[in-house]
Amino acid sequence: MSTTIGANQRVLSGMRSSGRLHLGNYHGALKNWVKMQHEFECFFFVADWHALTTHYDDTSQIETDVWEMVIDWLAAGVNPKQATIFVQSMVPEHAELHLLLSMITPLSWLERVPTYKDQQEKLKERDLSTYGFLGYPLLQASDILMYKAASVPVGEDQQVHVEMTREVARRFNFIYGREPDFEERVAKAIRNMGGKSAKPYKAARKAYQETGDEAALARGHELVSTHGSLTVADRERLIAHLEGGGRQILVEPKTLLTAVPKMPGLDGQKMSKSYGNTIGMREENDSVQQKIKRMPTDPARVRRTDPGDPGKCPVWDFHKIYSDAETREWVDKGCRSAGIGCLECKKPIIDAVIAEIEPIRERAVIFAENHDLVKSIVQEGSEKARAEARKTMDDVRQAMKLNYS
Ligand code: TRP
Ligand code: SF4
């Protein structure tokens, strides 16, 4: 499901630790994070345990990868005053939730996640017939459910993981969300609403339960959420009663699809480290220039005088991201009529990429030279995240009747 979300809602997203980032990561996710931190309560984290699911045999790079990635986040403008930045393994509660959820997650849910078989195929040289690799999406579900996130901004490839997260939350709430005296507590909560709200609430519930009337469901939600004097627990019970399920302990998140034009790599394929077609977020100007100059163009343009077709040229994909309508018009005309040469055509791209990267690279240098600052940002963020995680785990343990210690 993909919808818009309201203000004051919590957003959570993560990236597996992969070291320095490239422009594909920047345009595909980071730029959007920077924007969202002003609009929502954001939690952004480094999924270092997720890196282990495929690279368990060589862990020597993990620590460097974590710090380098955080430096790129900060350099791109993710602001620790606006967003909580943390590292997964610094909040060990994620492992506990993962374990508890593993008890109720059918094996078939994990086996049918398409990325499971796809990645095994793609990374044939690795032995991925491990328990950890199969559990990848469930660890991701734990990351998300831990913060009761309303939405999760991710790219298309991650959508199925969020979808599975919703199913896991629903199953958890169904199994553990029923209090023994639920009906009595609901009756009491309805009395607490007072007649003026209780009556329309009951009518809305009846209409929704009997006919699936979505407008009635929305009315019911409205009545409960705008009521001035209900406790949080009563609110949750009334919502559960309205929807016909158990009390909502874990929150089903929405996917917030990041709407960005596909960032192509230097060769026209998707930009990806494994294809060796990237421009790094901290790439030096000379190197940017060299890389773009060497980019292949429409193969029909053998000689300067041969006309070309931008649709068959990876440089055109860059113009779609970096150039305004006027420049694109100039490219289109000039290419088709052989009025401009390919090097000429690449010039505005080189300028635009350098203009984008230069300030990022300069900020990155400052953070890279101040490791203590980066560390303290992450430590502080992880403490903040951990406080939230502890609250969720209290709820979870209570619901599972494991709160006897
Ligand atoms: N699987 C994500 C990726 O490969 C990283 C990730 C881990 C994540 N846990 C998450 C993303 C929770 C969003 C929410 O990029
Ligand atoms: Fe590609 Fe530009 Fe050359 Fe046309 S002129 S082939 S769009 S680089």
C-alpha cells in the first residue's frame, strides 16, 4: 500500500552498511531523507546486521563501512538535530524482537519473498543457504515495528519487505492482542466516551462490521482519535473493537514509495557498486569529468556529423535529472541534427554534477576529520532510539506475558 501520511507521524528508514555512497543512493534515498526530516519525526539507521546476512565470512570492512556511510548522510544534509541517526547493532532490542517474531512467522512467508531466491541466484558465489539470510526480511520487519513507524520510505525493491512487515504485525496483534477481559474493558471505554460520542461510535462500528463501509470506519477512527479524555490503552481498545481485531500493539506501516527518476549509471544500467558504473558522492572534480567524458553515447554517432537519438543514449538520462527544459531542448535538437557534439552535450552534466557534489565533498571532509563528532552523533542517536525500543519491548513482553523478570 502506498499513500501519503500526515504530519507528526513517525518515519523510519535504513540502509545496509555498504561504505561510501554514490549518486544513485543520493538521488534514490538520501535527498528524500533530507527533505523528510523537516516534515516528520524521522529515524534513520545503518543496518549493519543486515550486511552480515550476505557478508558473514568477512567482517573486516563492516566498521569502516558504517562510519563512511554515516559521514555521507551527514554531508548530504541529514541533520542530527532534526532526525535520529543510529546504528542497528547499538540497539540490541532489534535482535530480541527479531527472535520473538520468528516464533510466529511461518517459514513460507519468508521463502516466498522474491528477493530471497533472486539474491541467491545473483550472488551465486556466496553460500546463502543460511538461517540469517532467510530471516533478512524479518529482521527488517523488527527494525520497522520497533519504532511503531507510520511509514517507511523505500525504493520499489523493498516494497515486499514492508508488505511482509504488515502481515507480521497483524499476526502478532491477532495472537497477542486479546486481553482476557477485552470485552469488559471495551464496554467501560465506551462508557468513558460519554453518550455524545458513544452513540455514533457504536453506529459506525455496526455499519463497518456489517457492510464493510469504509466511510463509517473513518468516522469511527475520527471519533476515537479526537476524543479529549481517553487513555491511550482505551483508544487502542476502541480502535481494535471498531476494526474487529485485537488491540494494536505493533503498528502496520505504510510504504512511502520514493518517487524519483531512475538514476542511471555511467553505462546506462542502474547505478550500482557491483556494476562499477558509479559516481561517488565524494568524487573529485577531475574524476567526475573523466568519467562523464568517457561515458558511451548513442552508438549511431560514430562521427561528429552522424545524427543521434537521445533515447538511445545514457547521457540523456542524466539530462533528465540535471537539466532544465531549455537545455534538454538544446540537446534533443542538437543531437538529432548533429548540430552539437557529444562532448559539448556532456558539458552541462559535468557542471551540474560537480556543483552538486562539491559542497557535499567539502562537508564530508570536515566530518571525516572529526571522527569523535561522528561517533558522538551516532551514540546519542542510538541512545534515543534505544529509549523508544525499550518502550516497545515492554509492550511486546507484556502482551506475550514475558514481563515477569
Ligand atoms: N533492506 C534495506 C536495504 O537493503 C535496508 C533496511 C534494513 C531497511 N532494515 C530496514 C530499510 C528497515 C527500511 C526499513 O536497503
Ligand atoms: Fe548522447 Fe548528447 Fe551525444 Fe546525443 S549528443 S548521443 S544525447 S551525448
